[in-house]
Amino acid sequence: MQNIHNRFAPLHRPVVAVDAALNNSEPLERTVNREGAAGDSDLSTWLQAPDAQQDNPQVNSKESDVRELGAGELTARELAAGELAAGEAAASECEFLHAYQYSEQAGWQLQPRAHSHHELVVVREGVLVCRIAGQELRVSAGQVLLLPPTVVYDQCAPEGAVRLVNIGMRWTGYRPGMPTSVVDEKGRLGELSEWLLSERNASFQDAGAFRLQLLRAMVCEYLRLSEASGWEPQQHNPEHPMVRTVLAFIREHLSEHFTLDDLAAQAKMSKFYFARAYRSLTGLSPMDHARLIRLEAARELLLSTNLPLKSIAPQVGFASEFHLSRLLRTRLGVGARQIRSRAVG
């Protein structure tokens, strides 16, 4: 796959091009390119034409029958106008963290672990067996697995070799109850994941913004496939003003001890009503969310500094390095040394 910087610089209105492709009912190999001829299956053709909406009448026809949208859905008009306010589009509420791949032989097994962020696991070759939340899933090539934060899971390849592409992200627009896996029927998630993998360390101008657009396209496609499978979004709203107020307090007082009463005071509610309301808006309890934010802050310090764990612990609100180390292992599935070694690698 050619380097994206060389392949299509300058990149104009990438979000519009992505949205046009996602709304296109044709398979990738029939997407119309900039010259108006049918393109190949390379995703660059899919994203290439910023004016794909004008070139492809099937895309234009979508705007005439747009139904009323709930939070988390995208329209070409909104994307083109750049009017995606926080909370109005779930796909815009994500941040790219990493992309890497596993190429493992038959018998490979990943020990139980959990993350503080979301992971998209794209099965490119073979069959992956994943045990998550008491359920065993068999995920074959052409399927994609979504691992939410805090959920313990393990993976293995009992039937033969597997190749996986893992995409890590913070996704505040995630809605609990979304399907754990989807079938990548048009191959878009697979190609996007390979693209992100190849460009994960690119440093050309606007590389970070481009990676984010590719990630948003993946999220958009996962949402589309989820709804096509019959899933209906729940009415969570992680960008609710009350949630934003509480999160701002948590981040401002990260090194300090605070209680559920302190958080409820910020929301001006009783702690019992606050806890129920917060969970209904975010899918997480307030203190568990605070704990995850502390762990993510510790992870960032491990990656970006040479500070020892005993110095990091008080900065992120843990009484001791031992408590922090234990939570890193039980909640994220990795220790401090492993996190730091990944940064070096």
C-alpha cells in the first residue's frame, strides 16, 4: 500500500470524502474516482475524491431521504458544513491512541486483561476465539471485535494461525450495549485498519489529523454495521453538561483524594441520584470513571517521562506505587515496565 502522504497530498475535505464513501451503497471496488471511472478496491480510491458527492448520483440520492437522526449518526451535509457539535455525532468523539498487529501461530493465547480505552480488533486472517463478559465469541477473518474499557477478556487461536490489527482509541461517544462484533461486509474496516497501521508513526504535515479522520471513518462504519444488524442506540449522552462539569473537576483534582459526595456536590445532586444519573449518561459509575482517568494519566506519564512509578502515583491520586501497579495489571492487563517498553519499541 502506497504511502498516504505521497498518494494523495493535498487532501481536501477528507471528512466529506469519507462520509460520501460510507453513504455509498456500492462496494468499494465500484466507487467512482476523481476521473469518473470505476476505481479499484484500494481504499485510496474510496477516499480520493473530495467531490465524490457530485460525481456519484447514488450519494446525492441519500440526502433526499435522510430520516430524522439520533445522536451518534452522521450526514454528509453536517460533515461538509463542519457543524458537528460535541455530543451530536458519536464518531467525532474519538481520539487515536495506537495501531499494531499480532501475527500468531496456532495455540497462541493472550492472558486475561482489560483496557482503560476502547480496542477495535480486526481479524484479517484465521479464526480468533475471545472470551468476554462470560461469553465466548468465534471471530473469523472479515469480522471486527469491539472491546470496551474495563471489561476483562482473553483471546486464543485454537484452530490455526491468525493475524489481527488492533486499533486503540478513546471513544467518549461509545454507547453501552453496542454489538461486540460486526461482519465487515464490504471490507472497509479491514482496509482502514491496514491504513492506520501503515501510517501510525507518519510525521508528514497534518498526519495526526489524517489518522483521526481514518479512525472516525472506522467508527462511522462500525456504527452503520451495528445499526444494520438491528442494534438501536440507547440514550446515553457522555457530553451532558453535568458529566463535563464532573470530569473537569476530576482532571483538575487528579492528585487529590475525593469521594462520591465531592463529585455529587459538583453536580448539585444527592450522591444516590447523582450516581444513577451519571451511569445512565455514561455507562460507568462516577468513581470507576475517575479511577480509569487516573490510570490513563499514569499510563501517559509512563509513556512520556522517565519518572519512576513511586513519583507518578501521587501525581495521579494513588496512595502508593504498589496500589497503582496492581491496578495497572488488573484493569489494563499490563505492568508499568511493559507500558514503558512499548513506548521504546
